[in-house]
Amino acid sequence: ELGLRFRLGGRGLPGAPHLVFPAHALALFVCDCAAYGHGCQPPRVEHPKGYFEIQRRLRRSDLSIYQHVLGHRGWRAHVIFDCATTDRRSLEDELRTLTQG
């Protein structure tokens, strides 16, 4: 229990971050590892390799654009992949680090 106040879905912010911590000006995007090509999981088998690579590049560029725009608005944007949410202790440590800095 970190006691952090957050909102789900930052509708008023570029990219609609999944979690928003207004007191810390922090926006978090929680991304699917396989869809974003994180590398901890093999690519989804239902997509041909070429299509998967194109989609991965597009999604990554969208996230970097959102991070850039949010940075200009005074927000810090961070991406957390699904695999990082399985270990509660490491997730709490990462959130603690992000909200202190």
C-alpha cells in the first residue's frame, strides 16, 4: 500500500494514459508486451512477421510522441509493460521511484 492517489484514463491528456498521478504530474501507459514488441514474449503467431513489425514501429512511435507532448505540458510520461506488473514488490518499487523523482 503506497497511498498514491491516481485516476484511471487520462482523457484530457494526449494519448489517454492508463494511470494518471496528478499530484506528481506522472502519466503511465501500461502496454501489452507481445503487441508492443517488448521482447519478453515471442510475437503473436496469428500475425505475419511483416505486419507485426510495422505495427510495432507505429505503436512505439505513437508512445514516444505522447511522451514528448506530455513533457512539454509539464508531465512525466512512463511506459510499464505487462510483464512488470506480475511482481508486486518490483512494481511498488518502480512506482515509488517514479513518484519521488
